[in-house]
Amino acid sequence: MAIHLHKSDLPDGLTFGPIVAIDTETMGLDPRRDRLCVVQLSDGNGDAHLVQIAPGQTRAPNLEHLLTDPATLKLFHFGRFDIAALQKAFGVTTAPVWCTKIASRLIRTFTDRHGLKYLLAELVGVDVSKQQQTSDWGAAELTEAQKEYAASDVLYLHALKEELEKRLIRENRMDLAQRLFDFLPTRAELDLLGWDEPNDIFHH
């Protein structure tokens, strides 16, 4: 496994193939308030690319092109948050997308455990640490532990998608899942506009 750290944007010429796993690290859990600090990406072949986003940064042309490329599927776990954070930071709508958390909720209705750590352990056989989840991602220099944590959030998403997709197809829920994935960027936009909990537009 190799972890590549980039400042402000992806380097020119870097490609990730038809599916890229993406995750974000922010200063907190409200994308309207808490700035984007790190974007991590992987093509599923063992390497991770981390992009540190500077305070006040509003453009990352290469990253933005990837996020909006209709030929590249963007793979997330709890994409609702990441898509909102990316839109708030760069003003772009990430699409098309696929979310392993939505897939898990659709197909693993026998449990309430849909966190990435549980899914990777159960379906992929990988144990990842969540120790750095609440660390200071706005620091000028990331620690080795932070880099490894950030990488682990994207390195195994392709394998997880494959396992969840098998189950969605088996239970005839793939079409429903796809419609939810298609709606996800709109759901993220609603969050940014203030229609999140407790003002969710879908609540009674």
C-alpha cells in the first residue's frame, strides 16, 4: 500500500479508472460550518491519494473535474455528508455516485450496524482502526496515523461495493438502490440549504 499526499489539488494526469472511492475529513460534522480539510481517493488497487485543502480554498480544478465527470462513478460510505462537504467547498455537484451505507441499510435490515468498520469486518474481512476519527484534520502537517486512517476509509470500498451489490441484486433491490444514489446529490444540497434534521423536508 502506498499513500500519496498532495497539497490543494490532484496532480495533472492522475487517473482513477471507472470507479473512484472518495471520503472526506472536515473540522466537524456540519458541512455548512466546518471546513473541508482532506479529500482521500483510491482506485481500489491498493494505493490512496490524499489531498489537503487549505483554509479558504475554493478551487481544485483537477479534483472538481473528477467529481463532475459523468464517466466516473464516485463511491462513498455515507455519501450524503461527503457530497455536501465537497459542494460547500468547491460549488460543484458530485455525480454519478454510489453509497455503501445506503446499500447496507437496504440489504442488511437484520442489523442497525452500518458503520464502515463493521461492514469491512463482516463483508470484506478487514479490520480498520477508527482511533483518528476525531483528530485535528486542520493541522498543517498530518501525522502518519492520520494518513493511514484516511487511506483506510477508501482502500476497501470497491471490495465492499462488490459484496453489497451481490446482495442487492439477489434481493431485487438494485433498482431501488440506484434511484436512491441518483437522488443523493439533491439530498446533500437540501442539507446545505437547511432542510436537514430537525427540519427534514420529508418529515411529517
